[in-house]
Amino acid sequence: MDEALRSLTERLRTEAGAGTSAAYEQLAATEDPDVLAAALTEPGQPLWARELAAFRLGTAGDRRAFEALVLLLNHRDPRRCASAAHALARLGDPRTARAAAALATNELRVAYALQPVRLLVELRAPEAVPALITTLERRLSPHDPYRKVALACADGLGVLGDARARPVLNEALAHPALAETAVRALARLPEEQVQPPGRRSSGSS
């Protein structure tokens, strides 16, 4: 069993409790994707059932899990966010990066932006660098409480290695909590291309 699935199933088995063990075991064991999809749409389903069904569908590449996983990606429980990010990274839905970028840059939900940021880095989608730059810029205000989000952005920008990140990483150097990560990230960016002094562009008279 995949380690992420093992961790998820152990957590959700405990959350489901003894009174629903039969329902839990059925949902954990079924190989029928329609049964899992039904758990996402049937009224009255507990959160553990929706999370288990969405995770299993997502890791299997079934796009019916997309909406449920995006909701879980921004959940107040960090464990649910992490399991949703794991599944979304394997889902292969083209909407995922745009949704993760929207969550990462939503200042009203910045407390839950850590997993969306990490997911963007893993996806390496076109939306990733602009979203991480925007989120990190906002974290550079004095006394910002979301240091983990800022560190994830700085580290992620280094992983992505896009020169557009250089200005915001240079700004991050002035923040003691971010400086070490920013230095490492800057070292991973492509070197700046400096035009030799006195060079004339082609076509000049």
C-alpha cells in the first residue's frame, strides 16, 4: 500500500469510529469507482467518507474527484490539505494548477495556503511562478505571521528556477527568518545576462 494511502486510511478509520466500521471498510475496499463517486455526491455523507473517496479517485486519475479535492486542499485541518495535494498531483486534471494558484493567492485563506503552494511547485505549471511571487511579496510586510507559507514560496521559487523570482527573493534577504532560504533559492536561479558595456544593437548606424 502507498504510504500516503496508509496514513490516510489509518487516520480516517479512527475518525469514522467503531459505529461506522462496516461503512468504512466497504469504502476502503471497493474497487468500483462509481461507488466512490457516489460517496462524493450522496447527501449526508460524513467528511471522512468524502475524503477517502476523493483521495482514492484522485490517485486513480478519476476527475470526478476534482471539486472535492480542491475543497479539501483549503481545509483548516493540515492533514486533509496534505492528502488532497497528494491526490491532486496525481489526478492529471488541467484545472488543478489554476485552482491551486487561486487558493495560494487568496489573502482571506492564507493560513491554509501552505499545501497549495507546495502543490504548485510539484506541478511546475505556468501558473506556479507568478502565484508564488505574489504570495511571497505579501508575506514580506512587517510582522507577517505566515512564515511557513513564505518559506515554502521562497524555497519553491528556487526549485522552479525562474529568473522572474530574483527581485522578490532579493527583497526576502532583508528578513532574517527568510534570508537563508532566499540565499539558497537565488543560487538556483539562472545567472543574470549582463550586456557588455558599449555594445551596440544590430542595425545601429
